[in-house]
Amino acid sequence: MNIDRLRPVLFAALALIVPVTVKAQTVPETGLVPLPVELTKGSGALALQSTFKITTPRSHDARLEAAIARAVRRIEVAADLRHEGRGVFGTTPMEVSVASPGQEVQSLSEDESYSLTVTGEQVVIEANTDVGAMHGLETLIQLVQPTPQGYVIPAVTVHDSPRFAWRGLMIDCGRHFEPLPVLKRNIDAMAAVKMNVFHWHLTEDQGFRLESKLFPKLTGKGSDGLYYSQEDAKEIVAYARARGIRVVPEIEMPGHSAAWLYAYPELASGTVPDDIRREFGVSDVAIDPTREETYVFLRKFLTEVTALFPDAYVHIGGDETPAPDWKNNPRILKFKEAHHLKDNEALQAYFNARVLAILTSLHKRMMGWDEILTPELPKDIVVQSWRGVASLAKGAQMGYEGILSAPYYLDGMKTAADHYLADPIPQNTTLTAEEQKRILGGETPMWGEHVNEVDIDSRIWPRAAAIAERLWSPQSVTDVNSMYDRLEAVSLELESLGLNHLQSGDARLRAMAHTEQIGDLRTVASVLEPVSFGERYQAQHTDQLTPFDRFVDAVRPDPPSRHWSNVMVDRCLQKDTDACGKLRSWYAEIARAIPHAKQQMQVSSHMQDVLPKLDQLSVLTALGEKAAESLEKGTAVSSDTAWQSRKSTIEEARKATAMVRLTFLDSLTKLTEAAH
């Protein structure tokens, strides 16, 4: 598919452009993600004929020097420059002027602002902290452009700072363990798009993933041997800090605790699991909040764990705790009556207050999901909202700080556009200025039911980059077409960092087809996407041991075909005959791929269930080709039975088959209606 690319022709004639300050919203051709607050185009460009000669005239420490070295190496690779080696310098001048290293433990108040100036002679990055300089370096990398004469960096001046201080990615390692290299490459990707919080979901019913030397059975019995040692945790914290990213651990309690209770049944409220929970969904077991022994255990454990994570915040989960034992256990009922706790919610609030006291004594701030929000708790907690903007706003009105996650769930398989247009503080908010300050930002969760180390990257990226821009750039930056154009460029950049989001699908297809000749399968896969977590769970009845080896695991959420077909159809309907012709050729290309793809699917038990979708695709591409040709040539459609039943055909095709959906049905509907 030949999607129109604006970035490669970026600034090719920059020498002819009069310097002008432009708002980020009006410069989609820059290829930057996230768009900066202010960008001024200068005259000309800096030709990259040699690697850089670096000067750091003010503060510089080992962290900054390492960040500069990584950035320079990436530019050398991207621009085909000779790597001069340690202690040997190039001739392209770059000054990185930093006022101070920044905070010893990065926090919400860290100054992340930076300025970047590129002229025909040099690069200058100015920042108050190492973290700000790192952001400036990432912007510089994204500005590198090819020209027929070689690589250049266009002359620009950028002044930039984030809109929200909390811009996070959560990775669930409880349901499926993710090896350290997976976490590191995703941290690299986070840094590339200026995200700054890695929320590490470490415990679940399906596995307790963090080593405790005080309570070794937590991983000895509760992890299947798949866990992070304390040295691993320190390594991730150091790796993230080196890239300007905080690490917030999540230790889920009192629900989602089957692994806890299988290891230490004395913590249970009554029902004791006889193994790690393999099923997904909400379990009934819960930690007992009425025993003093529970809090003795938690104090010892949290004292040990928090020493591994210097960040000020510890996430306790706190969601989805139906806990029938709390309603039926006579001892717990007696406790509730004695403490005037009318229901389970009140009992959980009591538990949360006790855990909060422990964390406060350890100089930590407590975070949790919406369920921890009760008026009884002090205003020092931070609420992560999975219930939505209204719940987040209610917490802010009550005096609580919070972050938004509800519209950013990556396992929902929504489009980048859906995520992009969801704002923690909508333009029509009724919150006061003071209440808005309590909205710290947002976080995109990657829940782990249906991902492993092979396909997790494709479920996160590049969509998470659109969320990163929402949390960094000005609220007025909402041009979806610009976002998708730039997302394509940043997706390629992320691949160069080691992510496999563009490669893993092909690997799956090769494994299922038992051949390298997967061109036609790839063409078909490009117009299909996976259903949401809930739909897959219902269709496949997945559990922790379900293998991810089906066709659904080879297709990407919101692939480029959706946006491309939407844009091309809109252009075609505006009498752009070239766009109509491209559409016609595209439908024909897909149609040509179907017969061979069907042959390969017929002999693969992993793909046979997709065959009905290919039968639909044959009819749909014929409809699209006919409609595009009619609009291209300005002639009437030759009606036949298939054309007359097109509406019902498209509606039937909207239903998922083999846990995949077609991406272009909305645009096809518009096209066929216009051609009618």
C-alpha cells in the first residue's frame, strides 16, 4: 500500500522558506510525535556530513553523557554517518547546555522543558535538567531528513514543555510474564515519544512476579518460576531513570490475589485457592482485612519492596474485589459489626486506610484504581480512573489527584483516533482551574490476558504514541489526519529502537503457513484487525495457558488500511480521480491475493476459521472496485445481484469471524453510496 508520505519531502526546500513561528497544529509535515508547543521554521538546514562534536558548557553528568551518546549513535545509523568511536569526535557542532542534572529521584515537579535550535552551522539544546535535554535529543532525532544530497536537519527553533506531568504506560506482567528485554525496548519507545511513567503491574491472580526474600513462597509457589529478581527490579529502575522515566510498581491487593493466597493461605479471608488461577476474569478470593497478622505481613513486605523503587508512588490496585467471604465468614461479619462497617466497600476502605498508613510511614504515596476513592481516605492518595472522565472529575472535585486511563485501554483494540481525541480534561469541562490542577495526566494500560513477548509490541505501538501526544501537546492539537501521517513515520523510528510491532505479524504468518512466501497472506492481513479483549475471551474462552498462535495474533490493531481508505474515499468523493484510481487498484490488489491466501489457509489448522472472512472479502473488493471505477470515470455502475445487495453484504461483513474484523467497511459504505 502506497500511503502518501509527507515526511520524506519535509523541508526539501527549506532554504526558500521565510522564518515564521507556526503553531504545532499547522505543521503536520514535521513528522514529530508529540508535536511541540512552539516550532519556528528557519532558513536552510544543517547538512550531516559528519557525526557530532559535542560540548556541554554547563552541567553534565554520566546520565546526560550516556543519553547524548545514545542519541548521536541513533542519528549516525539513521543518517549513514561514520561512527568515530570513543573519544573521537566529528565536526558537526552540537551544544547541550543543561543547568543541572535535575532531581535525584525524578518526580511530578521535574522540569521537562527544553529548547532546540538548529541552524545551518550547529545544533543547540538548552534545558534546565537532564530530562529536558533528553526530550530535546528525541526531537532532534525525529527531525533528521533524507534529501538527494544526503541527510539534513532542517533549521528550526523549538520551545517545548509537556501539558501533563504524568504520561504513562502500564504493562501487566502478572497474567503473562514479560522478559526484561521486552520491558527495556518498550521503555526505549516510551522515551522516544516523551512518556515518563512506567507503571509495572507485578502481581495478579495468575502470577506473583516480584521476588521477596522475606516471603520467598510468593514467587516460589505463586509464579511458575517466572518472576523478576530484586536485581532485575533495580536494573529496570536504573534503565528507566537513564531515559527520564519513573517506575511505579503495582502490588495488587486485596483482590486479584490468588497467587498471594496460594503461597500464604493464612492471608485468606476464608476460601483458599488450590493453585495459581489460570482463568481470567474477576476471582472471588481476597486478602483478609480483619486480621492484624495481615498488616504485620504487609508492613514487612512493603518495607522490603519499596526499598527497590525510589519513586514516591506505590500502586495498590484495589479494584474488583467482590469477596463473598467478606459477606459470609462469621468472623469477618462480626468484625464489620464491631467497627460499624456496613458493607464490603466500607471494609475495603478500612483496609485501604491501614495500607495507606503503612505506605505513609515508608514515605510513599498510595495510588489505586477508582474503587479506592472514598471520602474517608486522606486527600494524599492518587486515583487512577478506569471508569472514565466523569469519575476522574468527581475525584478532583472531592480534592483528590488523579490520572485518566479509561479511554486508553490498548486491549480494547480501539483506533489511534479514538485514543487521540480522548482528553483527561475535555474542552467542555466544568472543573475549576484549581480542580483541573488535580488532573495529573493519563496512562495507557496494556493488560496481559492476550499478549506475550512476541506480540505485545504490536498491541502497544504505534497507538500509544498517539496517546503520548495527547498528554504532551497543547489541547488544541487534534488534527487526526496529521496524527496518522506522523504516526507512520514514528512507527518506523520505533522499529529502529528494537520493537517488533511491524515484524511480529509476519513471523506469525510464516509459522502458520510454513513458508516464507506470505505476500498474499500479508495483503489480506493488512485489512483485518483483532477484536477486543472481551470479544476474544467470549469467543475462545481463553485462559493463561491458551497459546497465541492464531491468525488473530498476526494482525495489528488499527492498521494503516483503515485511515488510508478513509482518506482516499474522501478525496475520491471530492472528484479526485487519482484517488479513485488508487482505490480501484488497491481493491484489485487485495482481490488478487485472496485465492493464494485461501489455499494457504485451507492447509493450516491455525487459519482455516478465517476462510469465511475471505469469502466476504472477495465480494467486498469487487464492490469497491466497481464503485471506485464508476466515480473515477464518471459513469453509472452496472448493477447486478451483488451490487443490489451491497448494504446487507457490508452489514453482514461487520460481524467478527475468527476473532478478526475488516478495517475498511465504513469507507466502503461511503464509496458505494456515492456511486449508487
